[in-house]
Amino acid sequence: MNNQETIKEARLKVGLTTKQAAALVGVKEITWKRWEGQTSKLTEIPFAHWELFLLKTGEHPTHFIAERVNSN
């Protein structure tokens, strides 16, 4: 998976605070900080949260989110 430095670099690249990044993927800020290694209790970021972060920030290497066109 991704190491803490990679996660932090990705967040900083898109100009988000830890609080903003956490809100983007639906977790508490303390959880995001654990993923970045900023607390004594380290945890690994789940794959789905990492993918969601990359998609929502436009940084995913192979996929992107497109707006749904209203066909009504």
C-alpha cells in the first residue's frame, strides 16, 4: 500500500489540510493523521479510501470522475 510520506505528499500537492483531506474521504481528522504517521498510533490507509482521495482530487493515474449529464 502507500506509505505515510506518499499520503502526506499527495495531500500537500493538492493543497489540502489534514482536516480537509479527511472530510473529502469521510473520516475523522485523527484517522487521516494516523495514515500520515502524525500520531503514535499508526494505521494503513485502506485501499478504497486512497483510491477515493485520488479520484476526488483528480490525481488518480488511470481514472477520473466526470459529471453526470442530466438527460431530462
